[in-house]
Amino acid sequence: MTYVVTENCIRCKYTDCVEVCPVDCFHEGPNFLVIDPVECIDCSLCVAECPADAIYAADQLPPEQAHFLEINAELAQVWPVIAQTRLPLSEADAWIDRGEKLRYLER
């Protein structure tokens, strides 16, 4: 099993989760983070740290977020690893908990 970053991270990109990851499995894109499913050791430390509640265990993904498992795997192969906390996007507070953000994902 792996953990998966879902839609609520888009246009927020809080990085609190990155700091607690013991294996540096997070990868950073322009406005979203993903978890590399191969590197993830299923420790779950990142879940409680995410202010956007955007991280789920793969087997607990809401059905409407299931496609993010594939998105995380795909983009983790392209985007660089992020291992340190950074400031969230300037628009994060305005975009947290908004739905239908997939169209804003910058690859």
C-alpha cells in the first residue's frame, strides 16, 4: 500500500507533510505535490501533517479521488524530490477545500 496526495493539494501545496517523511518520497510540481508509490513505506506520518487533508492511504481513497493514485505514480517519475518544508502557494488559503481543482493541475 502507498499513500496518495489528492485534489485538495492542487493550488495549495502545503509542505508540512514533506518534513516528516523518513524516505523522501514526495515530489514537487508547480502547484501540487505527489507521493512516489515505490518509495513510500506506508508510515502514515504525512497524513496528520497535511493542513488540506489531501493525503489518503491508497485503500481508503474516496472513489472520486481514485484516479490520483495513477497521477501520483506518473508525476513522481518526472518531478524532483522535495525534502524540506517551503512556504505554501500564496493562494493556498483561498483554494483550500475547493472542489473540482484537477483542471488547474500544472504538469
